[in-house]
Amino acid sequence: MRIVFMGTPEFSVAALVSLVEAGHQVAGVVTQPDKPKGRGKQMQFPPVKEKAIEYGIPVFQPQRVKEEGFLELLKGLEPELIVVVAFGQMLPQSILELPKYGCINIHASLLPKYRGAAPIQWVIIDGEKETGVTTMMMDVGLDTGDMLMKEVISIDKKETGGSLHDKLSAAGGDLILKTIEKLEAGTLTREKQDDTQSCYAKMLTKTLGKMDFQKPAAELERLIRGLNPWPSAYTTLDGKTLKVWDADVVEKEYQEVPGTVVEVSGTGIVVATGQGGLELKEIQLEGKKRMTADNFLRGYPVAKGVVLL
């Protein structure tokens, strides 16, 4: 099938690879403009652009898909189908109606739950037991189109945002091929979403990672995993930012004020919370490397009674 692919971050790459390796004709790749990154502010290609260049596929990077001339450019590519994966812009009706088979999106949740920008992280933070990917026909709404196919993925006990990202990316690459196969065979069925079952996975911000030790330890442990690797959960020790990369829940109640260090051992630093304790296992003090709590304590003693803010 002749396809135009629209995607931007690393999550999108697996689907592009699947389409090319399966023999589909990817006539063009549309991605977000290059952005400056790092201290040197050097322009960096989006991951999807890097992969498209490897395959020799033409790349287009409009500032806005609604800009003058872009629709005509798409028409010139003559796509039978547009596949969209984490592209980063809403598509107007004129583009949605352009291909013979419409526009299919791969979304990183089991719709209708977790519409929005950050479903991968929020399913972990919210304590869901499973998630998955959904292919859907796009409409002008935000992740509101008819559902086509789903792939369910279990969420492991120590799942992080990073590990789940990789699982769902790979699953999306497999599912889009199955969806297109049924589309070509005329056996694909569409299912409307029940809006009453939806919730919004809002965009992640750095401030979201600020740990509130008044909350239960179980909630904080999920926050740590969900925000690993970005933007990361953090607290403050001796006036410096302390990122927390891994922690365990301690099923024990403490009388100390939440945020107080109540135990220090070779396995970790236990902090009192609103319910139970939180044992910090892997941490990173501002200006230092990420390391286990055991290694950290060898060079930076932390005494019982210290309060993390």
C-alpha cells in the first residue's frame, strides 16, 4: 500500500520500520521541525527523520500542517493511507479526507481510556494493571476516532515509563501491520468509543515530579516509576535536588513527620510517608552521578531524623 507516515519521537520509529520492512511503499515522512538541543544548541533531527533518511524516504517538516501549500504537497504524494504515530499536531479535515483509506493513528493506550499526551506514564502513576496500543480511524477530535484493533500489554510490578514505552512502541509496530492487512481485505471493523469511559492523560511537566511525602508510599513509588526516565521524581536534601530513580514500599507505619529519614542501611534510605515508608534504592544528588543508595551513603552520609523537603 502507498503510505504517508507522520510521526516524530522515538516511539514512532518502530511503526515506520515495520511498514518499510513489510514492503509497503512509504512515499514520504512528515515530522516536526528540527530543534536545538544541549548546551551548544545544535539542531537535532527528530528520531523519525533519522530513520527515514536511512531508508532514503523523502522527509517533510512543516511548522504547521495547516500552512499554505502543505495539502497540495500531500496530494502530490498520492497516499492511499496516512499512518500517524505521536506526530504532535492535530490534522484538519482536509488531510483526514485525502487518502482513499483515511488516516489511522496508533495510540499508546487501550482507548477510550487515557486519551492525550502522556498515556504511557499515567497508567503507571495511576496503578493500572494493564495497558496496550490501539489503532483507530482519526477524526478532528483528540484521540476520539473509531477504534480498530487493540493489543493488551501487562504492566510489570517494577515497570518504568521507559520500559513500557519500548514495549508499546514495538507492539504498535506489529499492530499497524495487522490493521492494514484487515483494511486491505475489507474485514476491518470499526467500534465507536464510549466517551464516558475516557480520561485525559495530561502532558508531563518537571514540577509533576516533586514528591509530596504526605501521600502514601505506594503512590510515590508509582510516581517514581512512571516518571523514569523523564522528567523524574525528586525531593530536596541539604538544599540540593535529589532525584529518585528506584524505591520500594515499606509496609510499616512511622510516627515521624512525613519526609523524615527513619532508617538508614546498606539497602537504602527509608523515608516516612503519609502511609507506610518509602525505601530509596537508587538516587542522584544534584551534580552527581546516578547510583545505588548503598554507594551514595559511602560518600554522603545521611543521618536519621533528616527531613527531605
